[in-house]
Amino acid sequence: MTTHGTAAPTDFIRAIINEDLKTGKYGGRVHTRFPPEPNGYLHIGHAKSICLNFGIAAQYGGLCNLRFDDTNPVKEEEEYVESIIEDVRWLGFDWQDRLFYGSDYFEQMYEYAVQLIKAGKAYVDDLSADEVRQYRGTLIDPGRESPHRSRSVEENLDLFERMRAGEFADGSRVLRAKIDMSSPNLNMRDPAMYRILHAEHHRTGDRWCIYPMYDWAHGLEDSIEGITHSICTLEFEDHRPLYDWFLEELGVYHPQQIEFARLNLTYTIMSKRRLLQLVERGHVTGWDDPRMPTVSGLRRRGYTPESIRSFCERIGVAKTDSTIDVALLEHCIREDLNKRAPRVMGVLRPLRVVIDNYPEGQTEEVDAVNNPEDPDMGMRKVPFSRVLYIEQDDFREDPPDKFFRLAPGREVRLRYAYLITCVDVVKDERTGEVVELHCTYDPETRGGTTPDGRKVKGTIHWVSAAHALEAEVRLYDRLFTVEDPGDVADFESVLNPNSLETVTGCVESSLAGAAPGNRYQFERLGYFCVDSKDSSSGRLVFNRTVTLRDTWAKIEKKL
RNA sequence: UGGGGAUUGGUCUAGCGGUAGGACAGCGGACUCUGGAUCCGUAGGCCCAGGUUCGAAUCCUGGAUCCCCAGCCA
């Protein structure tokens, strides 16, 4: 893979690598890995880690493995493996032939465990989970040694072998490292290395009924793969001494663990457990619901891999707990789509407009620019006729100050078409709702120009009624109403009831063959993409990725 | 009150003894056939207290605050 973006910043991790390179610590090698557990879909926080690990490998001409940390069969599923592979690839990264699974090393890990038992550094404990907890002590009080701690090597070997053979029930025994029950670091108080789990593993089936714990397995996986810099999140800082202890006692290759702060985003929940809950309780339609911060959700929402990578680069890497303003993510997708998305006209909430002085039955085509940011994207023809739809928001019967759009007696420009003046307003007799406008057009202003030099402040978008394509448009907003839903005990109570509004609008005819996943800018509204699941040629469905910056909304708010 | 980490404008982030910089957000303006984009301008910060030094965000001492750890989860 190639390096994305411009010169990567030298954060504290790269500073460490630079130093290691200088001292030749790993013989000039840089080898990282992204080690997800396949128990959920990847989210934007994982994207940060992916960009970091793969980005560093690319930058230093090193390698980055994709490795599934699949040591807990009761939580992991093949579906998650597949989605993770798809997501990492979609983000633009490549692990070549280095797709690994922790479960590939189960036999090796078992042998290492036997080695530790033989060295008198591990023992089989018969205490129940509850007893183990009681023996562990507390944050301030030391723990007590298990009565089984001093079993002979032979007995431990025999017991461990029988654990593997399936002679014991789940939870009845565990293999523990023999370290220090009075360590102030609780992770060092004889942590469990293996637990008995008679569960079907998505890869190893029923070959095993004992499974390694993360702390035991993870460092071994890194060691076996020859990882140089084992990058993980802050909460594992306390585990590093244990990681180091295992590798030291085994006398095997020893990578260096470095911890950084995980990503938090305002108005967003990032915990897999909670995301799962949103899915299971039906608050969203699935892991790939466009409101989800998952990679698949962002993809379906219309985010580009480039925008996500750019975001991950901008947020930086440090050890400070931080919460990034979701506005930065939005900035990144606008920035990317502004340059690349073709412009198109679509009306979300149509208001019928009849051009009284335009010949009935006549149609003409006006020229429209596909992307003012990129002349290479060319021009297109847009049909114009007597009856149009404009945005309801673009008309006010009683326009406030600074409202430049249409109002009774007002003249505005129809983008790329003509200047029109509103001459009559038709309302529903019962509700008083404006249902139709009558306007006149100035034939001299074709293409939106004013031969007499007259200035028109407002330009609005429109779609010819006779040519319009009906489209379902899903208007997404943030999922939560508060900045930090993660701090709210019952985060479901703080869900935004208006996170999705579905409208039936109409779009210009050039969108007829719009392919799923295609992204467009609906002029003056925002960026939209064709929904990859629900859209078809017979029924167009668009997702709003993000609105355009809306200066008028700000002005109006202050009025 | 055990251990491990962290603390720079609203939010992120640079700085490594020598004028505190950038991004996003905010505010003001210019320009505009998208109230978009672009451009220009502007406000706002070193957790606190001592000390070392000609000079401290940076070094030292003490304190404060926040985060993580008592799964047979990762």
C-alpha cells in the first residue's frame, strides 16, 4: 500500500520508533499489527488504530498484520470476521498474505503454558471464580495465595493436561500464573491464563475446551509474529508488566507495547457493548445503519475512506484522554466531497411553482456545471418547463430581514435557468398552507444571466415537475442529544428522536441511473449518497451524508 | 487512603530552556448564478504554588483535578 495524505506528523509513537530505528533496537524493522476481536463491527475508533498501525508500517517501509484476537468463542462470530476484513480493506489498507488468527497459535500457546508450569511459574487452581475474587484482595489490601498454589509441577502438568482433555466442567479450574498476590498492580496477582470453556469456536470448532485469556495470549501473538511495536490503548498500560513478565519468563522474542488514548467523539457512543445494544433493541436498523459510528455505517452514510483517513490524521495521537468534536469529522467529509461530488439539483420538500407566462407544453434544456471545483467534470443539460418544484424553505410569504429567497413580488434566480418573480400564492383553504406559487419569468435571463446588469440576491434550486424523479431521502442527524452520551447511565434516554427524518422529494432526471453508493451534492442542501441496500432503479433512495454549511440557518437563529 | 497514566484557547494538537504555533468550532468582512467553496481579518490558552535560571509550557519540589485497574472479557 502507499502512504496516504501528506507528511505524517511525528507523534510520540513515531518519536519512539525513530529512536528505535536510530539505536537499531529491532534491526531496523518496523512491524505493527491491528488486532481486533471479532465480537462486533469496527467503528471510527478502530479506524484511528487502523490508520495508526497501517500508516506507520507504510511510512517506515514496514509491515502491518491483520490479526483476529479470537480467544473467547462465546462472544466471537464469523460474521464479525468478514465485516472487519471488508472494513479494513475499504479503508484502503492491505495486509497481503498476513491475515492471522490468535487461534492459529493455540497449540503453541499451550506448549508455552506447559513450559511455564515446568518452570514452576504457573499452577492449576481449583478455586471458583467467586473464591478467586475474594482471594484477590482489593485496591488497597493485598490478596491471599490460593491453597492450590503450591501444587507440584507433576500434579499441575497432569491437571492441565486433563483440563485440555475435557475432564472438567466449565469454571471448575483455571491455569494461573504464579506471580505475586500482594502486587499493587492487580494484574500481577496470579492472573488466569486459561479457563475451561466447552464452547464451539468459529475456527477451531470443538478441538479445544480450554481457551487462553487475553493477557496470556496477546503478548504471545505479538511475539510469534515478530511484531516490533505493539500499539494498544491506554487501559492496557497496567497490563504491560504482565505482558513483559510472560515474555521474559518464556525467554522469547519481546515486542514493545506502546499505549495511546482511544478516540472519543461528541454526540457519539463508541463502546461495542452499547453499539450492540442499539442494534439489538432496534434503535437503529443494524450495525451499518447510517447513524452508527461504525465503519460500515459511515460508509453507508456516504463517508469516503479518504475523509476518514484524513480525519484520523488530523486528530493526532497522544496519551491525553480526549473527545473530538464531531464537527471535525463532518468537516473532513465536506472537504473531500466538495472536491469530488458532482452537483445535482434535488428538492426535499417540494412546493409547486407554475410559470404563468411560460408556454404550456414547452421544454428546454439549460446548461449546468457538474462541479465548479473541477472543470474536468464537465457540464450537463437540465430540463426546464412551465411547472417546477422548489424547496418549501425557499419561499416565505412574510420574509424576515436578510431572507434573499422567494416571496410575494420578489424576484430570484432559478439556478442555471431564469429569473422569476412571484405573482400569486395559492393556499389550502382549510389549513392556510401554501400549496402553489404562480410566477412569471423573464425570457431575457436565460441561463440565469441579467443582460441589464440587474443584481439578484437569491439563487434557488428547482426541478422540472414533468421530468422529476421521485426519491426517498433519509435525513440523518446525530443519534444523541447530549455531547457525551457515554457519561449518561441510561444512554437510551438521551437518544435523539429526530435522528432520522424520511421525506419524499424529487431529483433531476440525470439521476435516473444513479448507482448504489454514488455520492452527490444536492446544491444548497448537502451531500447525499444512493443507499447501497434499499435503492433501486425503480425506487431511488438517498442518504444525507452531511448538510452544507448553512450560514442562513445561523442568521435566522439570531433573528 | 494501593498502583498506573494524564493535564497547552470551546475542542484537538505542536512545542523538548530563548517572542506559545496549527486545525476544527466561533466572530467579522470580501467575493459568489450554491447563504456552498474560496480569501482576508479577529478573539481566546500553558492546572495551581513555590524554586532553579539572565530567561521556564519545558528543569526541580509540593499540591490540585481527571482517567484506568479488584472478569475465568478484550
